[in-house]
Amino acid sequence: MSLSELEILRRSALSELRKLGIDPYPAESFDINANAADILANFEAKQEAYKSISLAGRIMSRRIMGSAAFVELQDATGRIQIYLKRDELCPDEDKTLYNTVFKKLLDLGDYIGIKGYAFTTQTGEISIHVTEFKLLSKSLKPLPIVKRDEEGNIYDGFTDPELRYRQRYVDLTVNPGFKQIFINRSKVINTMRNYFNEQGWMEVETPILQPIHGGAAARPFATHHNTLDMPLYLRIANELYLKRLIVAGFDGVYEFGKMFRNEGMDRTHNPEYTAMEIYVAYKDYIWMMAMVEECLERVATAIHGKPVVTVGKNEINFAGPYEKLTMYESIQKYTGIDVSAMSETEIADTCRQLGIEIDASMGRGKLIDELFSEKVEANLIQPTYITDYPIEMTPLAKKHRSKEGLVERFELFVNGKEIANAYSELNDPIDQKERFEDQLKLAARGDSEAMAMDEDFVRALEYGMPPTSGLGVGIDRLVMLMTNQSTIQEVLFFPQMRPEKKVKITEDQDFVDAGIPAEWVQAIRKMGINTIEDLKAANPNKVFNDLGGMRKKLKLDLPMPGKEDVMSWFA
């Protein structure tokens, strides 16, 4: 393992702590009775309440002034300044705890527990006067240093998106402002859950591993169960199981759960995502529209104190009623084309004329969907219901009560993206089986997203399912809207990433082969050059100039190499 100079120093400090009898990773609990945010908010009004504080957190900065020091401590709620004085921490002659442990063996990033009392410094800053401290966890890797100017603006921070998503534990430590996104994510889910529970609907759980991938048009992840010797799929939706529960006699059921789709990744798609699906008996899609408006207005108000949310340059108003357009009306409004009476061939020709990429596997419904996606979606900024879809696009929705060839379905679009999908659910078992058979025909044409036949679900419908309305909401996209984020990765703690590229560790012999004398390899590594690639990227003149200082620092009893010798290392 190649370690930087700072990592080597921290491991050395770890050893020294153990030699002093200090466990750098103690097992016993550390009781806490306060947090940074609470102290800063309430100390002025209730000073007597903060005479005996027990607090824990991570050291983020420190200023040592001989026998006293100020430290910035960060806990889950924020940062607070703490003050340590050597002679109070070490009243006896032995000053090891302060002079050695605190000053020399603790580092930025270490977790400590402290006891003390709150006070206000001469500059007016609320701080904690420390009477005791204890090391709770030694940090072996240095945190990125986020610098601030006099106005508090951050520069030279931990900002690379790939590093932030891959090392979220570092990101949220040095960029604590991003925590609010995830706090608001929790609020979104809990507000919805509370709303559903108030209506008397029940939260349930359904299988993630399913023998048939159903409930949506998507490509599944496939696996194999060894004991049962059968294929299984990570669910692409939980719809068919939730509707089985409506058959079983529940009036309303919902589930927040992970869905998995083996498809592309971009700013709004992750292969693993969170969805909420709810099914309510004796309702239809018209009723569902009103319910969605009431629910989302409550969510927006819970996050922002009002139903209006800023998303990019747009002010989105989640207070209903929302605009309603049929699928055909929306295409005609934004393209001037009426596709309602067109055949599959005519729609395909229209797509080609508009430069929309299509293929032979696409049926009429898929073609209309492509046309809509390319030419309409981006225009739907304020919450808009797109209703009454062609029957070919929706094999699980009920036929429209008055419009031939359509189904009772809506999708809710906000800021150019779909965030919800709802039906008057199909409960005719004969019709449902025919729709599944139509999907099999599309699969035979090469449509990898076509649904499979689910005989057991058809059997469930044959026992009778009451009229039902169902809704699915993409939680990740909803959180993106509510927190003004443009990429799905920002609202997921751990988004899916490509495998991390591992840097090949260069052996000492590789440096020797490059012409560096073996006795100088240690110095080269101490200068942060750990691979041949690092060597090639380094400035030869700087390396030559720095060797002298490193020779002195490492106390190497060696003659300095000549400049021409050093230059040859880079040949």
C-alpha cells in the first residue's frame, strides 16, 4: 500500500498513542447531552442550562497558542468553537495530555469527546471551555482542506462531482451544507407517509426478487436462485403485488421501495431508484389527480413553508388545480401534428421527418411515446397532467369510459420531467390477459422492455378486484424538484458509479529501473512521487532542488546527485 507522508505520520501518531496507553478506538460509549446547533441557538437565553456540557465531534481546525488552544468541533448539527487550556486539563506536573497528546498526536479529522461549560469569548463568540477531553476515533487519512476567504466564500474545496459521489462520507464532512438535501429528502417521504396514514391507508412490503418482471415497461436485472434452480428478477415495479392486496380486501395500500432497471444512466436516471406506489379501492384516475395535488402541496409546504418552489430559473407552484392536456392534445399543441387518427406507419414516417430516432421493434404506442418525449416534455414546466394515453402504451390501465382506443391514465410532468404515473386500474381479467398477449407479440419483435405474461396476476383478477386507482411517484425526481437539484446523483447518498480506477503501485525496483539510485527512492516517495507516472509528470528542476531539503529531513548520509544525474531520471 502506497501511503502519503501525512498518512505515514498519522500511523506513527497512532502507535505513539498506544504506547501511552491511550486506545485510539475505545469501545465504551460516550454520553452526550448537547449539540452545537442547540448551544449556539439557546445559550444567550438559557446560560444556566449549559454549565455542564458533554459533546462529541470531529476536529475541523485548530489554533494552538502555546499553553492554550481554540478548536473548531463539528458534530451532526454544525460547528462550534471549543477552548482548551493546558494547566486546567493537566493541573499536575504531568502535561503529557496537552503537550503531547493534544498538540502532537491529534489531527484534523479526529473524533473527540469533551466535557465543559459554555461561555462567550471577548470577541463575542459562543464557545465551550473544555475541562476534559477524550480521543474517540483516530483519523488515518487527512480531510481535504476547504478554505474560506474573509467574506466566508469557499474556494479550493472538495468539489469534483465524481469524488463527491464516490466518497460521500468525505463530501458531507467537509461540505456539510449538502446534508440539508438529505434532511429534506427524509421530510418528503415522511410527509407523504403521514398524509397516507391519515387517510387510513396501510404501508406494506412486497417482494424485491420476483419470478416475473411486471408492472412496467423496462429491462430487468436477472439473477438465478440456486436452491430453487429458477431465474429471478429484481423488481422493476411493485404494482402487480400491491393490486393482489386490493383483491385480498384492503381498501388502500402503499409502499416506498427500491426499484431496479437495467437501463442507461444520466442526470435523471439511476439503475436503482426509489418509488412510491399506492392503490386505493373504489377510486378512479380523476379522483387521483385531486389527491396528488393535495399531497404535493403539503410536501412543498413542509420543505419551504409555502407551495411555491424555485427550480433553476423557474418558480413552480404545487398548489392545485394543475393544467390538464390529453396525450394527443399535447402533441398537437407543441408540434401542430394530430396523431390521433394516424396509423403506425404514418406515425413512424412523422418521427423520421422530425429527426426522431426509432427502430422496427417500436409499435404505435412506443412511437407516440418517442414523439411526445422529444417534442413535448421539455415544455411542461408548471405541474401538468398528460391524460388519456393510447391503449398500446399502457397494458395495465382500464379502457377509457368514452374514448375508443385510449386508457384512463395520467402522468404528471413538472419542469420538463415526469414525476408521477397513475391509472384507473384494469380489473377485467379477460382484457388483462389479452393485453399481456399483445406485449408478448412486441417482445417477439425485439422490444426488450415489453411485459411478460403473469398468469397468477390474471388468476387474482379472476377472483375479482374492485374498481381501483393506482399511482406511482418517482421519489428521487420529486426530491430533485423540492431541493432545486439538476442531477439525480445529488439526491442519492450513494449513486451507482463506474468501478474506481486503481492506480498501479510502483515497486522500489521500478524506480531503480528508471535510473534512480536505490538509496534515493525513499526520498522520492517522501516527495509525493509514488508511481512512474508521478515521476514523469514532475518538474525535473523542482525535484532536483527539493532533494537537498529531503536529504536533510531524512538525515541521509549520502552525497547529493548531480543535476545531470537527476535529469536522466526523466529521460
